[in-house]
Amino acid sequence: MQNIHLIIDAVFNLQRPFDILVVDDGSPDGTAGKVKSLQKIKENLFLIEREGKLGLGTAYITGFKWALKNGYDYIFEMDADFSHNPNSLIPLLEACESSADMSVGSRYVKGGKVSNWPKDRILLSYFASLYVRLITWMNVKDTTGGFVCYKRNTLLGINLDKITFIGYAFQIEMKYAVWSSGFKIKEVPITFKDRVLGMSKMSTKIFKEAFWGVLQIRRNTLFNKKYYKA
């Protein structure tokens, strides 16, 4: 991760305090080593190292369980490549502090937008979210977004062990699990900026997982509306 120290500095320099947990699956670029060196000079920076590439979804679930175990009231997920602006952490937090059980950084609500993406990718992302809404009936416009804040009780209220997808369908499944369990989701407008450093992990395989995964996610609750509820 070429910019791990930059994103850590940006979060720690916000007007409100945040702790940071980095989950590293043996990154060949030495992410874990960089984090360890930063831990010597920065408090509230934590690291979990895992062997092998175990997938995006399992990394987040590991982080969620760690945060719950350590007593955090608000738990975030975000990309560390500056596609998610750290400044948006504060409005996401404020949404959960006021009325939301889960707040979603949204590209597709009023005030939200995408920067530096080609038109074909914007259309693909937009219609992917539309497809998810049609299948799931979930009233969330940015169903595939990965910039999110959860209240502690929200994560405690869903069965994290029922979350099965490990790629980008994970983002959809988490939102559906929260929504189908009766929690309130609020979308907060953000500007999503394509990464400047590093390489995108987007692939045809990921889109196939998301396409077929939505059908499976919907099927899970067809005969058991409390499927994801803890």
C-alpha cells in the first residue's frame, strides 16, 4: 500500500478523534511493516496480520469483531487509497449519532458524485446499484459502496457469521442484512475519487459474484425474514 502513512495521517488529523485498525493479508508491498513502524510514534493505531489472501469480506468481518470486542460504539469501513475522503468520516459519524443505525457514503444521492471515473464504469456502477434495488427492494441508492459507519448495536443485531460473500458482493450483503433486520440506513453524500496511487482490484469475476450473489442474498430471506438477525 503506497499511501498507508498518508491515509493514517489524514484520519488522525481530523477535528474529531478516530482510532484506526489495519487488517493486512500479507500484502507484498510491506503494508504491515509500515504500520508497525508508525505504531511506534502514533497511539490508537492497531494492526491485524493474516496469512494469505482471505478476501475483502472476511477482512471486514475480522475488523468488526475486533471493534466489538474492544468496546467501540461506532465502527467504520473505508478504502485506504483516498477514493474515500477521510473528511467524510465526520458526517457519517454524525448521521449515526443522530438517527441512523448505519450510514452509507453515497455517490448517488443529491450532492454525491464520482470523480475521475470513465463514463462506462460510472454507468456500470449505477446500474449495478439499480439492479440490486430491483431484486432486493432495498431503499438504498448506493448499494455497492464501501464507505460505511455502523452503530455498535447494529452489528450486534445481525449474525455476522451468516455473511458469506468475500468480494464486492459483501458490501451489498451487509447493507441487506442491516436493512432486512429492521435497522435504519441513511445515505450521506460523498465524492468518490478514483485512486491515484495503487491499482484497482475490480474484475469481471467480482461483477459476476455481485450479479449472482444478489439473487442468493434475496433468496436467503424469502422464507425466513429474520435470516440475518442475531
